[in-house]
Amino acid sequence: MKKNIVSIVMILAVLLTACAPGNSQPTATSTTVAPTVAPTVVPTLAPTIAPTVKPTEPAVIDTALLANDWHWIGLTDPTQQIAIETPANYVLAFQDDGTVLIVADCNNATGNYTTDNGVIAIAVGPMTMAACPPASRSDQFVKLLGNAARYTFKDGNLYIDLKADGGTLTFASPAALGGDDSAGNGVSTTSGQPNTTSTLPADVTAQLDKWMQSLVSSKTVDPKMTTPGLVLLVDTPQGRYLSSAGVSSLEKNTPMKPTDRLEIGSNTKSFTIALIMQLQEAGLLSMGDLLSKHLPEWAAKLPNGDKITLRQMAQHTAGLWDYADDIIGNGAADPAALEKSYTPTELVQYAADKGQPYFAPGEGWHYSNTGYILLGMIAEKLTGQTLAELYQQRIFEPLGLKTAVLIEGVPQPGQITTDGYWWNPDGSRVNSTNWNGSQGWAAGANAMTAADLATYGEGLAAGKLFKNADSLKQMLTFDDRALMHLGASYGLGLFNVGNGYWGHGGQTLGFQSIWLTNPDEKITVVGLTNSANFSAQEFINALNILKQGHALPLPAVGLLPELAFPIDWEWVQTESPTGITEVQTGTIVTLINDGTATVKNSSCGTYANGTYTVDADQRIAFKFDAPDAACTTPGDAVKLAELLTHAAFWQFRDGYLAIELVADGGTLLFKVKM
């Protein structure tokens, strides 16, 4: 039985994307923190993961406990009767392996339990250590659970009696509270909190939850930095994390679920190449074949068509003009264009009529969806089957992908289970759920759950789709001349992230996605989101949590492990107990993933160089050298450098970087400047 739990504590556009157009652009609560200094964190090559708490004895499970997530609604003891005002903040989710997932207001934990003829014992493992509000019952809840003695069910409620006549805890199901747990999604319709199933250690789970929640917002401060909803899956040798946060529909305010099906955009490209490699194994084609061998009519119509090879189309080195910005981009402003259907031949004809080659075949690199439409057409011609049939019979069924589907028109019920969104440069929002998948086809129209996309990536890495190991080797032959955005080299339908990780990213007009795998370390990360503007590279931060023990206060463009790319955070305002202070534009702290920090001002450049450190609790500390004497008009840079030396904690909030200061000194808000 699958169980999930609400979790109160809390992932630059994808490295080139499916087949989506251009770019676009999207405030804050302060918490008091105690003075602290963040220790230097030394990155390690292996995940810094503590072992999961193990039951001391084999668990005896009462399956009735597994029927719901249980929300704490009251306490009755010999001296008082207490009603809990926020039941969604205090939750037990019993698992069939003898573990129990616990939400205790702004903290969470994993514990173990046993039952025997109405007797229950709960052992709570390590908890996160967030500072909850003064009225919180976090500590009380955990302490009471440790005194559990017996349990009963009555009128749909769960009652847990405490030891030594300590009273009785009352729990209700989400359905009884007005929510819906019928799908086993473990989330109240009003909580909006992460919805997590995890066999990773509690401290790692808590970090992933907190970081995930920080990426969710319906506000439009910066759509590249935030999304209405997302799903994250992390597979490691230590266990699996699968969680969702935010909403699947802004209009309906429905919670995102880990089992939701979303469009994966250009991740479809690696599926198409897997098909082509299978056909090469069958002797039906060779990657060195000219386009004219298989589609002579199109080779004659396309500029340079008689010189283009299948490998060049697969690696984006053919120079073919990309139809996608025009055809798909029009849907952002025109509902009729959004839902317009195209045949593959119409897409290629559009490219032949409207655009000129970027370069001669083999003499450059430019991402082009047009080549992948041609590869899909070749697959259909050689097999006599439709692309949907080929995906289903050759990839989906062999790997057991039960939710995977090629969307060939406006999405039908069940093909995707969330809405998708696009933000225009003026901040206006478009519900782009009805984007017609025929516009992406073999270049970007598949949809599935995060779990199925992970199964695909891991199956591909394990060679399950090929008879010849050389097929995968060819896909993983990355050409340093075929560089994606920021220098990630491209193979055949795959890009190289660095440090042994490879995968692909995807974008449609309403969704972004990414999957990364490292077969040697047996780690896979999948991120799905229902915003086309959100940068799915944000999900790379999950690797930092696993391998360095903490996330980094950087947006997607700064997270690539082998690229020290500087990120400018512009100081926007300061929140303090006395109010909000706006800051003159142009005062910036620059952060790099190697721990380098610089404070500068637009009027004179660098003011002070230094370093920063972060840790698992999102503490942050800065240290700066003496100011640069050449900066004679530093303005607010002087004040910013001084304030940053009192930094305590960091987090993402509604697209901002928020840095809290010690001793209730307030919160500095920054927006990414690119």
C-alpha cells in the first residue's frame, strides 16, 4: 500500500528545451533567528546521508492504520481538553514497512511503530530543527507520540491513549476534515504543503521538502525562479524520495500530486533517438545515412538537404532552421494558434518555406526541433507504424511505463492531469493547458509521471532498450563543438551535465522538466513543473543536497557542477520589525558555486571580495576582505557588505533570495539580475 504525507518544511530555462518559444520574467515573511555562524562545508564525492532509523524488533502492522494520513484534532487529559486549530500541521502517516512519517508543524521526522492487539509503540527518529512560531505545538506533539500506549478506532477517528494516564490524542482523516485522501495523495486541499513519500533519512528528506516548497509560488516576481506546482523524484542507493508541492491548477487550487502526469517536452527527443538506434541495430538505417536516402523529397525541398546526415539532425549540427519559435510561440497570445493541429509534413514544410539554414551541415551547432520531426518521419516510413505505436511497443511497454503517452492533439482527459502555464513579459498569465501536442510530436510531445520518466532514464542507462552496447555509447558521445547553453555538450538526444551526470531537459508552452542520471553512482533526479517559464535546471540543487549536504543559494544558471558561473543578486529591499526599506537599484552581491562572494555597485564596480558558506540548515555566513580603494562612490555597497557579515539564514521566497540577519536584524531581499 502506498502512503504519503503532508510536509510543512520545505527546484535560466532548461538547458535548451523541447520546442518552446523565447523567454519571459515572476514578497515575503520574516522569521526571527538566533545568532549563528555557518561552518565551512567541505564537499564530498559521496552523499552525506545518515542511516534511516531501524526498528529494534520486527514491526507488527495493523493495516487499519494505513487507510489514511491521520491529522491531530484534539487532546483530552485529566486536566483539560484541547482542540487543535490547524490539524493539517500535525500529521501521522503510517507505512506498511513499520515506519511512520510525522509532520509536527514546521518540523518533520521519520519514526518507527509496532502494534499488537491494540497496543502501539512509536519511536520518533531525528527531527528537523526549524524554529516554529510561539503558539506551535511541535515539541508537545512529538513528546506525546513518544508516550503512545494503546489505540482504538471510533466513528472514523483514531484515538491514541498515552502512558501513565497522560490523556488521549484524537486524529481524523483528511476526508473527515473536508479534504480528499481517496487517491492516497496525503495532502489537504488547503494545506499547499509538500506531499512526500521518502525512504531517505529524515534530515535529507527535510532538506528536500524545505527547498522544494521554496520554489512554489503563484506570484509573478520572477517566473524563472518559481512555479505554481512541481514534482521531484530522487533515486539513490540509500532510498527514494518522491514529492510534490504547490498546486496543479491555479484556477481550481487543487494540490499537485506525486502521481500527476505532466508534459515532458524535449525529453521526448531521447525517446526518438532510442527508436532510431533500435532501427540501426535492425539494419534499417545508419546514423551516417544522408537524409536523401530515406526522405528524398524533403532533402530536395530543404536548403542543404542533400548534405544532411541523420547523426547531424540528432545532434543539432545539421543547420536546419527551427520551426518551433514561430509555430509554438504564437500560442502564447492566440488561443487558436495554441490549439492548432499540424501534421509532421506541415511542420517541415513551414521550416522549408520560412527559414534559412543557420550554417552548412556539420559546421556549427544550433538547437533545432525540425531535425527531430524528420527523424520521426523516417521511423514511421521504415516500420510502417505510427510514432505512437513505436513508442508504445518499443519503449513504454518493455520498460513498464504505464502512464507514458504521445500527445498528438489537444490533451485528452487523463493524458495530463494538471494545468500548464505561460507568463508573458508583461507579467500576464496564460493557461496553456490546451497546447496541441502535434506541434511538438517527435521533438517534444510525450507526457508521463516523474516515476515513469525515472524508469525510462534508468532503463536507458542500463541498456535495457538495446541489443548492442554501442547504441548507448553513440548516444553518449558528446561533441564539444555541439554545445548547449552555458557549455553543456550534446550527444544524440542527451546532454552532458558533468560529474558523470547526463540526461535531457524539456519545455512546452505550459511545462518544464528535466531528468539526470549517474549510472556509476546509481543516482537519478527527475523534476516536473507546470510552468513553462520556470527553469527546470533548478532541480540540479537536489544533487547539492545529496552530495554536499546542502542546497546552494543560486538559480539554475549557477548550479552546473563544472561551471563557476557568477550570479548577480540585486538588493531590492530590507524587511525589519519597523517596516520595509526600499534600496536604490544597482547594489549587488555576486555569488559563485565555489563559495566566492563579491559586493559591488553599478557606479564603481567591485567594492569588496570575499567568501560565503552554507550548511544543511540553510545557515549562511559571509566574510569580506578590506574594501577596494578604487571604489570611491560605493553607495549602498558599504551598507550591504556590513549587513551580510550578520547573515544567519537564507531561503528562496516567491522568486527572491531572502537572507535573514541575526538578532532580529531583518531580512534582505534580492532578485536575480541577468
